[in-house]
Amino acid sequence: MSSVALPAQPERIMKELARVWTSLAEEERHQGGPTVLRACAMTLIVATDDEDEESLAASQTLTELMHAHPSRAIVLRSSDRAGEGLSAHVFAQCWKPFGKAQQICCEQIEIAARPDQWLDVGPTVLGIIVPDLPVVVWCRQKSALRSSANDRAQVGLESVLSLATKTIVDTRGIPVPEALARMREWKQRGRIVGDLEWTRLTPWRQTIAHAFEDFDALSELKNIRTVEIAYTDEVAPASALYAAAWLENGIAANAALRREEGFGPGLHRISLKSGNTSIELERTGPTCIRLNVGDKEQQISMAGSSLYELMHEELTVLGPDAVFDAAFEKVGEIRS
Amino acid sequence: MADANPFQDPLRFERRVPPCAIVIFGANGDLTKRKLLPALYRLAYERRIPQNFAMVGNSRTPMSDEDFRQKMKESVQKFIENSPFDESVWESFEQTLYYVAGDLKDTRCYQAIQKKLAEAEQQNQTGDNVLYYLSTQPSYYEIVIEQLGKHTMNRGKGWRRIVIEKPFGHDLASAHKLNQQTHEVFPEEDVYRIDHYLGKETVQNILAFRFGNGIFEPLWNRRYVNNVQITAAESIGVEGRGAYYQEAGALRDMIQNHLLQVMATVTMEPPTVFDATNVRDERAKLLRAIRVMKPEQVPLYAVAGQYGPAKIGGQQVPGFRQEEGVDPESQTDTYAAGTFFVDNWRWAGVPFYIRSGKRLPKRVTDIAIQFNAPPLAMFQQETRMGPRAPRPNLLVLRIQPEEGISLRFLSKSPGSGMRVRPVSMDFNYGSSFGERSPSAYETLLVDVMTGDPTLYTRQDMVEASWKVVQPILDVWQNQKFNFPNYDAGTWGPRESDEMLARQGHVWRTP
């Protein structure tokens, strides 16, 4: 269900939301169905702009995420094409779980503004977040990680980020030094920040962690002298730096980063070698990693790498993430 | 040597299987094909099965390892739920599957399994940890356990554990005997009696709901709870399992194990620590506190039923006695209901009604906690029969199919008069957390392989629950029922309604 464009004033938006719910319930009643069920576990704010080439995929992901993380979704779109003043649309995303009669609905509010009007977004959002529940900002605006926070748009975005229990970004495709510097700034202000480039490492990290449980490897840890991390991008992506930092936090050896041809984008291979044995992970397909421990080989699924799965994982970790924080700190040392 | 794995990340990594081998007895059976293998494959898909893993299947059918792998692949493709089948993951996983054909009564079968385990250990370095899974007919349990002992397969450098599927005996005496025989070979801490109901996410959620929230526990006692109704209804009949079911019946098949365990989960005291010993101690204490009926009380507090033929949805369905493999004079209960009381300070006097049956109107398992009405009925509820005293609050914990929790309370009807009507506040587990839940078998397999028995039943729990149902079984065994006494597609026999009416209650319609 969609509504006409509204002035983006909190009271107008909340009134429209109430109207949407009443109308949904009436519709169900007319069809003889049970009432609709409103589900909400958080406010999920998606900040996007004209530069976001995958906004359609993100929108689809947002709909899928509603099933696992029912939310009041607020999509904030910064666009040169937006009209004068802030405008809002209110929707309900509804679905019937397979084989079930009751309709489950979540709320979605879309607010569009021109970049120069972003300063006004914060007060609107403040009035429409769900009380007493976490607020997560999925920041898809690349500019937020790139430029300084001086212009009006950035100040506007800052007012939204200040509401967040957690901010999720994706540094893939963004110059790493600038992105990490901005994230560091946020973290220094006590904010919880997640990066999907770190989330992409989960299958790799999990496999390495497991390998060290199995073969008499724990005792081999101190003998590991060679750590190589290969990537397919032109320059080392954040995921490669995070992987190096994470490994260096556990092993007394420096990781060498190099570019290689292979499946990409992102990490292609990680290898750890001691005098006695070796562990090597190599991406052999879009969804597969080959693990070699000594002469034993195993194919590992990279399940968990779609945008939905990455976001789902990040949304299940809303509190501090000590392992990521430690790796993030270490990245600074590696880069310096 | 380092103390701990520095790469572990418990916030993001799921628990995974340690190096070990599983021997499945009855590997050509339905349980292996429908549940165990799909669960193991799913664990492999989620990167939770290590390289150092092996599964040795056994049954009588002659098959090579390759044939077995092909058969298991077909089963996984057919029965895996909500998961993709990844050919490359399967190719790696199937290398860990082995097969030994042999008769469980033949000692050569165990020698062959030993040989295969040694081979798997050599090839996969399973740490000499072995889990035996009894997925055979119950009549083989004793033989297998005895033979494992005779071949010293119960000991080794690594751990040895055994999983026993229900039924754990067919009465108190046989359960006690099975426990004794098992303990001659395996100590209790290595015995894992599986009740897959306890592995269901929603049954586990009962513990989170009760002990993770502060607002419910103060109401969770005789002062506020009027009665509790536990329903496990199936719409299907015996579906080709007539011969087995005829020997079991609803009381043995569902109430003695699943539903009494669920009741214990709903009513047990909070454990001081959430660990296996404390949680199981509290469950066991509760089961021991259930009042055991005297023979003369059985007709008042227990009802047996058997479905007869009927037309459902325009289709004629057979009665139980017309099912394949069933005695036309069968006295087996396809429906059982009981009124139970818990003799402790928290629950004294509160009736717990439990019912389970086949060919009921729908498939549903839930627990309904009915609270006392307010002491003074100030408002009236609008009904089709006119105004009447409002219905009391009801908290429903739904186990399946729509897992969740509903709270029914009263709200003012819109309009000028002060009339109230019930409304339901729903938490829908499946849709609120629409993420795929692990199957009960995934959870329970990882638990046993990591040595966590919290969700498994212990000897004293099994025997306590048999003690509760034994007097009913004894009385029913000597009684000739006038079966069938309910039509397929109805909510059971009239006597069941009368049992509640004697306490001033009625069954709710789930």
C-alpha cells in the first residue's frame, strides 16, 4: 500500500501510519481474515543517495530483512531530483508466511530531500523512530565515508547517525584510508560501527578458526612464519586489511598482501605456513572456498555472502564487537 | 602450547562439531533419510562439520560406500528444508560417509564396524571420538548395547557416547531394565536419550520466555493460574505405521515422553544456573512431583479414544481399525487425555489437562495457560448469546505449526457502552524471526557431539514420567473399550469433554 506524498512532519507521518494500519485491518476484516499483525524489533534507517547504484537491490534486501528483523524502516534518500522541501511516503510491507492465514506487516517510510535540505532530516527522523527499541542506520551514502563532515548534507546525516545504536557501512569500492578515517572518527565518539567488508570475512575467518581447532594446530600457532593474503582488486580492499589485522592479532607474524588473478572481487586466497604444515584457503568459485590443511582438502560453502546475509549477520550483532574492534585498531598500525 | 584458539569469535561463529565419527545403526531407515542426514548435511553447508569427521552407516541391506553415498544424496536432496543443495559441499561431505552392511545380531557386523571406524580414523583423524546412534527398531537396543560392550567399542582413547531414540522402554519396568542394561556398558553421562521435542526452538523459547522476562514469573503459580491445557493434535492417521502404532498408542507415543517433558519445561522451577545439570535437575524434580493416579482414579482422570471412519473434506478416511496392519479388533488408543496435578507449593490444585490424538481436525501443538478471572466482574462481554461474564486471560505458547506466543486480554469495544471484548496480542516466532530455525536434529546432534546434554532426557526423568503413566496403562490394559469412540476429524471422544466438565472446565479449540 502506498500513500501520496506528505510533508515530512513527524505528526503527519505518524497519522498516516495509523491510517495505513486501520485500512489494512479493515481490508482483512472485509475478506474474513484475522487481523494483521504488526511486527517491530527496531527502527532501521537506510540512508541513500543518487550515487547508490544498487539502490534497487538494497530495496529488495530491505524487504527481505523485514522477515527476520521486523522493523519500522525509514529510507532517507538524498537526491538532486527531489522537490522543494522534505516529502514523505508511507507504506506497509506485508506478507503471509507460507501456509499461514495471518498477514504480517512492517512499516516503511520514505523521505526524499535535496542534499542542501538534509539539515532538516534529523528532526523529522527523531520524531518517527520507534521508542524503546534499537535504531540501526544502514549508511549507503558513499559520500558519508569520503568527504569531510562540513557541508550541510553531512551535518544533516550526522544528526541521523547520532540517533543510531549501530551504524552499518560498506567500505567496498571506497578509498580505504578515507573510509577508515571516518569510521575511526565515529568510533572515537563512542558509536558502534559495522562494516560489511568485515562481515564478508566471516566464512574465511570461521574456516581458519575451525582449522586451528582440528589439527594439532594450536601448538603450531607460534611456529607460523608466513602469512599471505591475496586479493583481486587493483588496490588492497578493506577486507584484506581486516583479514591481515585479525590474523596478526592471533599470530606473531606479519601478513604480506598481494594482488592475484582469480575469483573476486575482494579476497582470493589466505595462506598460513609453518615449518611443519600449512593452511590455505582459496576461492574456487563465486560461492566456494577450497581449504587445504597439509595434504587434506575440503570444499567450503561461502554461504552468507549475499547482501541480505551480510546485513542479517550485522543486525544480529547490535552491541559492541570486540573482535572487529581489535582488528580495526590493528589496521591502523598496519597502514602506518 | 597456546591456551585457547585466538581466532574464535563466539559472537558470529556458530558452535560446530568437534572431530568425531558417528555410527548410525538403522542407516537405511526413515529417520536417517528424513532427519539425520539432512541435518548433518546442513551442518556441513554451514561450515560446522570439520575435515576430521566420519559417518558410518549400518543396516542389513548390502551396499557399497558409493551406493550408500548416492542413496544419502538423494535423501538429502529430497528432504532438506529451506536450504540450497550445494554440489561441491556435498562432494566433500560425502567423502566422510561410509557403510557397513550387517545383521545386528551377528558379531561379525561389529567387527566390520570396528574395522571401518579404524579406516575412517586413519583417513579422517576423528580423534578416536565415537558417537553411536540407535536409529533401529527398539527391540534391537539391548542387543546393540550388549554387543558394543562385548567388542569393547564402549571404550577408547577418545570419548564414546550413545544416542537412544524413543521409546525408552514400553513401560516402567522395561525402561528401568533398559537403563540398567545401558549402564552396564555406558555410564549415564555418556547416554543421550533423545526427545526431539526438547530440541525444537519454540520449546527452548519457553525457557527464555519464562526466565528471561521478569513480568511472567510472578504470575506463574497456583494463585493466578486456573488451569493449563496442553494439546498435541495430528490431522493425519497412522500413515503406514499401523503395526508399530498398534503396540504404542497415544499415551505411550506422545504423552509419556514429549508432552510430559513439555509440561515439565512449562512448570519447572527456575534453575540456579543455566547448565545441563541444573536444568535437568529441575525438570526431573517437577516430573517426580506429578501426582501418580490410583487405579480407581484412572476412569475419572484419563480418557482413551480411537478414531472411526468419517468423511473429511468430502473424502472418506478409514478408521484406525481399517488401517493397513491394524487388528480389526484393536484396543489401541489413538487419542489419550489426562488430568494431572503437580504436588508442590507452586502448582498444588491446578489441573493440567494433556491430550494427544490422531485424525483430529488440525495439526497443532500448544500450551494454553488460563488465568483466573478478576475477583469482581465489572464488565460484560458481548457474545452471540448476549452479554456474559468476560472470558479470563489466556496465554498460549504455540509449538507448531505457527510457533509463537499469544496473550488474550480484554479491551473496550468501540462505542458508548462499557462493553468489553477479547483481543489477542501475538508474537509470531516464525515471522518475527523469519530466519530459518535450525531443525531439532541439527541442534541435538551438535549438542551430543559437543557433550551438552541439557536438551536430552536423563534416566531419572524417563523413569519418573513412566511412573506417571504406568497406572493408566495398567488399568487400560485390563479394560475393554467400546472403540471407535470418536469420528476422524473431530476433537476426540465425548468422555474427554466430560473429564474437564467435572472440574468445571472446557477444552479450548486450538
